[in-house]
Amino acid sequence: MKNELLTQVYNHPLIDTQELTNLINAHKKVSFKKGDFILKQGDISDGYMILESGLMRSFAYDYEGNDITTDFFCNYDIAIEVLSLFQRIPTTENIQALTDCDCLKLEFEECQEVYHSIPGLSLRGRPWIRYTLLPLKKNHKLFCIHH
């Protein structure tokens, strides 16, 4: 299942067969139990995951200490806290497994390596990060005050 899922995620005409193989091989299988925290407020994200199965929730705390859901991740989604991962800053969000989860993880170091060694990935990934993920995360911060 790993190869099929990652082939779908990274399928792009600018990524050749050997680059795709290298990218797939950079991912490691990880599992989480229901209730496990994948990322906690104050940590720096160490990678991102593609869910093979399961359900995760990201949330932040408002100024009154209430948790506010910011996203859900389910089968085949990319679970990521993009600001922390790419800006190397402590996160204001938490990501928690709502069910048992099986994931394919790309660690930050491997992410940097493949991003710089596979031109098609950087051409595809940079606009996705800049125009899709960053504005969503920045807008969310306008509505949540974290403690």
C-alpha cells in the first residue's frame, strides 16, 4: 500500500521514476494509538505524515483555554503543521490521534534532502506551501489567541 499511496501523492510530470522511488524510500512507517499526541504546543515539528488509515485532529487553545479544532486529517491526508515545520518555530497547535493511526512519515532532514535533490518536488511543493498552506495557517492565527 505504501508505494501506491505515495505514488498518488507525489505523482507529477516533473518527478521522474527514479526520483519518485527515492522519495517513497525516504518515508518511514509509523503508528500511533488513539489519544497519542503527534505534536504538542511548544514543540517544533520534525516532519509530516501521510495517513494510511486513521483520524487525527489538530487544535489550538483560545485565550480562555478552550481547545479549538483547526483541522482533521483522515485516510490519505497529509498531516502537517507547516509553519513550525518549515520556519523551524515552536508550534501553537497540537495534533492528536483520534483513532489508531498508521502513517508514512517524512522526517524534516529527509524532507530537506529530497526537496533540494528532486527539482520537480520543489517546483510542485513551493507553490502548494506558499499559496495553500501558509495563508490558511496565518488566517487561523487571527482567530485564536494561544497561551
